[in-house]
Amino acid sequence: MSKWAVLVVTALEEIQQSMHEGPFDEPIGWVMLALFGVTVVAGPLLMVVGGKKLQQAFSVFTNEPVGAGEVHLEDGIVEVEGTAQRFEKTLTGKYSNETALAQSWKRERKQEREQDDGSTNTTWTTVNRGSNAVPFLVEDDTGAVVVDARSADLSISTSRIRRRRRLLPWRKSRKNRRYREYEGRIEPGDGVHVYGQVTSTAQETPPLTDDPAYIGDGDDVSNFLVSKGSELRTVLRLSLFGLLVFVVGAVFVPIGIVMFLLALEAVVGIGAGSWLIDLLS
């Protein structure tokens, strides 16, 4: 065997021994077995999700954008890039109170746990996350088109919002603040990239716009996407996210299978773990 194979087999044998010496014959053993089983299932699911994101990144990269004023001449999936402008309504930023056409946000809560050595471990947990949008215009040199972004998957980078507030006597320092908020917005004048489906207004009552068509969601597009920034930035975001999720899923598969087999042997007594170690040896 190679050096790496020896290291893997040795590690598996140590894990196997620790499982046999641990409380795996108690109810916790069945809980651990179920968790490892979930890992085995989660791996392929993550790979599918990551693969779809990579596929969409490729579709956006290979698809040629059309002029905003020429969308009504197209059919099916369409891609435009231009400047976002107000159509009818606007939004108010969730935490910033700034004008927006689309926004994403999240709120985190600070949690402190005292360690055995007396130190304090601080973590931040997301307690609220969301997004919303209104129909807006996308303009370029060829004209403008309405984008109904209400059902779109928004790709907007968020940043922390620091709001000035009057500190109460018991809140004299930022260290005492229990929450922090993040927000990202598409504002009038921002550059945007849209990947969606051409929707005719002929059959709508009342129509969203007086124009013959707008961009929205539909059966032809797998993921209606509105991004702040250029096409290249959109492709990079999709690719990096898809690759990360795919790799995590690919790592989960072998680890989940190995841990499930070792736990199965420790809980039920089936020699699945020993069989795996013998196979690798």
C-alpha cells in the first residue's frame, strides 16, 4: 500500500476502535447512525444543487445579451444588461431606509457561551433573512424594458448597516449590542444583469406595462436571476457558489458512507466497517 493508503486505513481503525469503546450501544448510537445516514443522502443532493448552479453559470456565459429596447422581438429566455431605473414604485431599505428597487438582508444575534477555562466564546447566528423587489426598468442605448423582479432570485452583495442610535444608560458601548444587520440593494442608477423569460402583455388583464412585453419568470427559464453588476460578475458568483456546494457534496459522500458503515458495525454488530478496512488494505 502507498503511504496515503496506510494513513487512511490507520485512521479508520482508530475511529472504529473509538466507536466500539464509546456509548454506541446506547440510544445515542442510533442517533449518530441516523446523522451519518443523512450525510450520505445530503452529499448527492448538494452535488445536484451545485451542478445546477454551474450549469446556469455556463448558460449565462454562453447566452448573448440583447438590447433592452429589443426584448419584445425575442421569445423564450432572454438576457439584458443595463441601468436600473424606477418604473412605478420603490422600496425602503430594510435597515438603511435608503431607496431601493430590490434588496436582500439578514440579521444576526450575538450568542455568548462561557467555556470551561472561564473564557467567553462569541458566535453570531442568523435570526432573520429575506429579500424583496418591485418591477423596475432596465435601460441601455437601445431603449428600456420592464423587469418584474418580484419572483426573481436576487444576487446582491450585502454589507453591514451601522445605524446611529441614541444609547440608553445601560447601552454605553457597542460591545453591548446584541444584533447586527446586513443589507444589499439595487438602487436607481445601478448597473444590473437580468436573465429571465420574455413575457407578453397581450393576455394580461390588467397588463403590467403598456409595452408589448417584459422580462419575468416562466417555464422556459430554470432560475430567473436579477444581479447587481455585470454579466461577468454574475457568472463568477454562480460558478464559485456552484463549485463550493458541489465540492462539499462530493466530500460528504465518501465520508458519510465510511462513518455510516463504521457506526452500523458499532450499533448493530454487522461487520461493515471491518469489511471496508479489509477492502482498503
